[in-house]
Amino acid sequence: MVRPLADDWSPRVVALDIDGTLLKWVDGPSDDYETISEPVYDAVHRALDAGAHIVLSSGRSPHGMTTIADLLHLPREGSDRLWVVASNGAVVFRYPPMEVVHEETFDAAPAVAAVLEHHPEALVAVEERGVGGYRVNRVFPEGELSGEQLITDVSDIVGEPVSRVIIRDPHATADDFIELAARLGLHGTDYVVGWTAWLDLSPVGVSKASGLQHVCDAIGGLGAADVLAIGDGRNDIEMLRWAGRGVAMGQSVDEVKAAADDVTATVHDEGAAVELTRWFPAR
């Protein structure tokens, strides 16, 4: 259902997903994958010119997000540090320099064991926060994780509380993981299934929406009603429902579109720029 907005409404916070929203998906790793198009770059800076707060909001680890901030030249020289919501809301940090201001952790061991019982060949990863790499049980396919991958026993990977666990089975499908998560219940955790057989396990109640709420509280005087959120993945559903205006990218799956107030063009047709231009037109 589309929520009505006041006639004079304008976003005071713009929450932007990265992969599939700011960045165009490509088949396989590519040197030019992390490229911000001119229309998206210009639209983001028009929002800044109008006084809006830009918040990057992604399932990526913190170290996988700072390069995107740099590509967008955020923050501007002389401006306050950027707010960033990482790891699907489990980590909130300021940049630069990177300063984690909020982090949620949980005991992931039972959920990981339950998933591996059904997918014993699955890959497991936890970010080594502060280092930028990952502890993994086996190496992930090239281009899927940023930073060094340190081979570690699963018992040690989830031997202490973590903010997020990635489980990946290159031989399964997203539907396989959706069915498995529903069957297991994954008690004590929340989960998000990506475009492929990629499962993110996070603390209960933690999502991009909860991370953005933390940002709004910290800025002061702002709330969900002030936020324009744009995203394309299942991990964006809570954010799109929470924001005053949630917009799904044109290539999103139906359940993501259903959670949004509106659907913009696809990432290949500069959908993020199309939506931002609605509120921050070029002069």
C-alpha cells in the first residue's frame, strides 16, 4: 500500500543501498564494477545541496562500503562525517576515519550448525572487523568477498558473538535457502536470502531499518517519516517498509516491490537517479 505524503514533503534523509542500486550488477568480477554513474553521482550531490543527509545502507561489511563513499566523494570537504549502516544494520559507523558507533552481536553457532547439517559443503564467513578481511571455512568464489580470506574451522569462526554470518552454497539456489530457512525457523536469529544461495544471519530484530533508526536518533529531530530509502534486495524489505517513502529498484523481485511505496527504473536505467531527481531536480 502506498502511504500518502504531505504536499510539501521532501526527504531529509536519503538511505541508499549499494549493490543493485548505486552499482550495476555484472556477471562475475570486473575491474569496472565499482563505478558510480554520472547521473547517480549528480543526483546524490543535488540531494546534498538541498541539505539532505546521505546514508549508505548495505549488507556489505564496513570495509566494503568505504570505497563507495570515496567514489561518491562523501563526505564533502568541510562537512560532517558520513553515517553508514553496514552488515544489514548490525554495524553503524562514521567515516572518515572509520569509527563504529553501534554494533549488535549474537551467538550464531546453533543456526550455522543447523544450516550445515542440510548443506554440509556450504561456505561460511565472518568479517574480521577492524582488519577488513574474513574468517572462512573455505575460500569463497572470486569477487564475492572483499579483503583477505583466512581459512578457519567453523567452530572458531562462530566461537564468539558476531554481528553477521554469511553462508554460501554455490551448488544451491536462493529458493533452496528460502525453503530451508522457513523449515528450520532459525530460532534466535533473523535471516536474509540474497539473489543466489547466499544467506545472511543477523541478530533478532536487526535490519537496515533498525540501523537507520539509530542514525536518525543520533542526528536528532528526525525519524522514519523523514527518510527516502531506495533498494533492490530482500535485505531492503524492512527498510522500505519503515521509511516515509520506500522505493524498490525496477529489477527487484516481487516481494521487494510489494514492500515498497513505489518502483523506480532498473539499476541499468539509473533508477536511483530517477527517484532522486523527483525530489532534487536538476537546474
